[in-house]
Amino acid sequence: MTDATTAIAPATAATSTASRLANFPISFFATVMGTAGLSLATHRLELLLGAGHLASLTLGAAAALLFVAVAAVYLAKIARHWDAVVAEWHQPVRLSFFPTVSISLLLLALVALPVDRTAAGILWTLGAVLHFGFSLSILSVWIGHRPFEPPHLNPAWFIPAVGNIIVPLAGVPLGHVEVCWFFFSFGVLFWIVLMALVFNRLIFHDPMTERLLPTLMILVAPPSIGFLAYFKLDGGIIDALARFFFYAALGLFLLVATQVGRMMKISFALSWWAYSFPLAALTTASAVFAEAVGGSVLVGIFVTLYALLATVIAMLVVATVRAVAGGEICRPEH
């Protein structure tokens, strides 16, 4: 009886491990986006304080290592559970998270730019090409014959559009200006279209499920990144359009903040990482805007947002580690 029990235990553990790998979500790359975003925001804080860049570089290295780790696990999933990957691609909600891979590469290119221009160029090229492929593939699915219903639509659908707007952040310093204008225009076009669709869904249809509620923060990302990208494309000038992007992002953040009571009542899920990158993007945008325009109020907004960002990501890291240790994630959805 003891021998039988001993034989069953490893088999059960192996089955459990295989099941968790099969259910490892593509949305795990959002952790890379949040960490890289914190690195970029920290770099802006270092510039404000006249400090060295050790903290931002350390966070950037952590983001790179996190990308390697998450990519390795997902590649293992591709190799061993291809059917699960295909099912994830055909899931209307998770489909939009596939571009988090390419966005992570684009953010890592921006993190690497001050350190190694060649490495940044390679990461940027891989990220831009991969993201454009994801964008076209996902858009072709959206406008094809796949049946979608209002509950499938949520702010995560902005992710493919946001990725296009991110391309100029490292692309302009690398000298790819016209290519960056293409990505920027393409991304802003679909941001406008999706904004109308998402608000129609939020106002006139059933409320989103608790698991998707954190994706409301994604509303803040497109105008925040739009400001940063346009600022670089337009030669570092704060004009009417730059102001529109920044204040639209700030207004949407305040709108989402009105829902914080509902958000704090939900149990932890990986979707919580949707809080991180949009908040990091707004924080960095506020730093750039404050530096260009001046004024203690704008600097105060940046510092406040940075404190909130650091607190949120610290909480996310702790919650994620606990969830992984407790086997609460990478499980089948019911």
C-alpha cells in the first residue's frame, strides 16, 4: 500500500505541474510591462532629484530578467500544450493580451536605450515587427466572421492599439521617424474607434465581471503614451494636441479613480496588473509635461503619481508571489 501511494504521489504532482503549465496565461507578460514602466518612471524621478540612475537600471534589469523567465515558461507551454495556446488565441478576452509580448520588447528597448543603443535597436525592431503582426492578425479576427458579443468587449482591447503608439518612444531616438509616424497614426486611429465602442459597452450593457474590472485602468494608457509619443515626434514641443493627450489621460485617470471602491472589493487575479503599466505611463507623462511646462503643481502631480505607482506595484508583487506559492493562478477558468 505504501509503495502504491509513493508511486501515485509523483504522478499526481506531475499532472498538477502539467495542468498549471497548460493554464499559464499570456497575460503574465503584463508583469513585465508594469516593471519596465516603473523603471522608466523611476528614471524621471532620478532626473528630478538629480540622483544617479542605479534604481532605474536595477528595475530595468529586473524587467528584462522577468521577460526571459515568463517567455521561457510560455515557450514551454507552446512546446508541450500547443492546443492550449490555440484555445487561448481563440478566447475573445485573452486574444487582446498576446501583444503584451511585443509591447514588453518595445519597453525593454526604451529601458536599454541609454545603456546600449545596439541592443535597444534589436529589441525595438523585434518588438515593432512582432507588434505589427499581432495588430493585423487581431484586427483581421475582429472584422472577420468570428462572432463577438458585447460582454467580450473590454478595455483590454486597447492593448493592440496602445502598442502601436509605444513604437515611437524608442523609435524616434533610434532615427526611424517616418516609420514611427505610421505606427502612431495607426494606433491613434484605432484608439478613437475603440474608445467609442468600449464606452458604449460600459454604459449600455451589463457590467463587466469582477475579474475584468481592473482593465478599466487601461483607458488611461493610450492618451498617456499618445502624449509621450507625440512629444517626441513633434520635436519636444508642448502644443494644443500634446496638451489634449495629457489632460485626457489625467481626466480618464480621475474617472477610473471613482471606481476604486468596487475595485478594492475583488479578489486578486493577474488582471490586477492592468493597474501597473497605465499608471506608470501617466506618471512618466506627468514628469515630462511638468519638465516642459514648469510649475510646482505639475511636479506635485508627478511625485504623487509616482508614490502611488510604487505602492501599487509593491502590492502587486506581494500578491502575485503569494498567489503563485498558493497555486491560486494558472488554473482553469470556470
